Amino acid sequence: MQFQDEVVIEADAESTWELVSDPEVLVGAVPGAKEVTRVSDDEYEGTIERGIAGISVTLDGRVVMTELNAPSHLTAEASGEDSNTGSRLDADAEMTMTDEGDSTTIAYDIDIEFTGRLATVGSRLLKRMIRKDINTYWDNIKETADTDQTEAAAGE
């Protein structure tokens, strides 16, 4: 399943980069994230719990940044497994950030593949839910950026 789009974050590229790479922000931004731990500068591990079409999954996984060019570009490989359902998620993602001064435009491209029990869920239903989760993630990042901007302005 392929997902491509652009989103605008109301923060400069450096601040936006910090948001999308901070494990504490990611726990709050990624739908279903229970924990995210930074293992190294380019690797994260975590757990996501989601219910999809009556199937409950707990994906234990990792994300490895295969290309990092802060604050403008990254590519990543992600994988997660749920041993109870025999489900697996594999994803490749690319994100390019363009600094617009007070805002950052992020173009992203994500390719996700499921195997196991999750793969039995209808692709239209699964794609709709993933699209919703991606939109929720970006809404949460935008909200965090807005909060950070408001707090910074109040501190001046």
C-alpha cells in the first residue's frame, strides 16, 4: 500500500526535525503507540497496539533511519510483528522537508506491506484506517508544533 502527500507544519525545519525524531513526541503522535525508545541516533524500538476490523494486534518493532540529512531528508525502514496473530508489518518511508521560514513543508512517501492475519483484512478497509492514522499522526505533530510556538512566544 502506497501513501504519498504533503503536509505543512507551522515551525521552521530544525524545530520540525526535532519533533519528528523525539521519542516522547512520537509516543503521543503515533496512534496506538505505547512506547518508543531511541536506541541510537538512527534507530528506534517500540510497541503499537491497534484494533483493525476486530483483530487486536500488538506490534513490537523497530525503525531504522537508512538516510539522515537533518533537517531536510530522511529515509527509514520499519518492521513490526505480532506473535499472537502471526502478523507482520514492513514499511519503507521517505520524508523531504522544505524550510519555508516560519513553516516547513513535508513531502512523504510510505510503502507498507502486511502479512499474516492482518493481510486477510480487506485492503480498502486497511488502507482507509492507515490513511486515517497517518492524518492523525500529522495532526498531532501540528498540534505539538503549535503548542511549542505558543509556549516560546509566552516565554519571550
